Amino acid sequence: MSKTPRITIEVPDADSPQEVFVYVNPEGINQLISDLKKLSEDHDHFHLFSEDWGGYDLSTEKYDPKATTAKHLKVMFRPDEWDKKHFPHVMPKDTP
């Protein structure tokens, strides 16, 4: 069993990028959970990069040879209070 986190993000059809597939091994799940748990108002985002973009987090080994793999993923923490103030258009219409 691999001890190295493996996270692969694929867009199966570059001409129709409405779908994104995320493939993870158990260690990749642990890495994502750890990174997500660290998000807060003081640490409001994290990045994952492929090796060719200077990182080691994202694999570019494709599951589907026709797919495109992501080389950068940025995950951002956005509390409702922030979005109400700065991006109200993303809030559900029934949010006070």
C-alpha cells in the first residue's frame, strides 16, 4: 500500500468543463481533511500544486487518457459573514 498522498483532479472533457473528477488514495484523503481542518479566518486558503508547477500535491497521471489534469487547486474559506459583505450575490436568497 502506498504511503504517499495521491490526489488527481481531472476535467474529463476540456470542451465541456462542467464536470470535475477528484481521485484520491487513503493518504490523499487524510491530506485533504488535514488541510481543510486548518482553514479559518486567519488561514483562509491553501493551494495544491502539481510537480511541474513547483509542488508535490497533485498528480498529473491521468485515469482517463483523454482528460485534462489540474495543476493547481486553491481552496478558500468563506464564512457567510464575509460573503454577505463582499459577495452577496453568492448567498442563498433566503439568507437573512
